[in-house]
Amino acid sequence: MANIKSQKKRIKQDKIKNSRNKSLKSELKTALKNVTLDANEKNKEQALKSLDVAFSKGIIKKSFRDRNKSKISSL
């Protein structure tokens, strides 16, 4: 455990960011899975939105987002 106050704060912030990133990534994976199982308009919209949110938060790279958007739109 850190002794410096700023490092304690950094550890606390990292835990919060880690949990937020995990939940967003899990939501993205679920949305992509739902599209592959049933490619209706509602699932497509949800997956595209999840891809954009994950990219804007820095969880996924641009190429991953673009590749999956292209794949979804072709379904």
C-alpha cells in the first residue's frame, strides 16, 4: 500500500476507472453477441451505439470499431 497521499488517490481512481471500463466492455461484448444471434434493427442500433461509446471512452481502438460497424451494417 502506498504511503503518499496522491498515490492513494491514484489507486482509488484507477479502481473506479477499471470497474467502469469492465462494465462497458462487457456491455459491448453482449451487444455484439446479440447481433450475431439475431440481427434485427434494435440489436444493430444497440451494438453500433455501444461501439461508439466504447471508442469515445478509449476502451477500444478505431480499427476495431470500424471493422465491427462494417460487419454489422452488412448483416
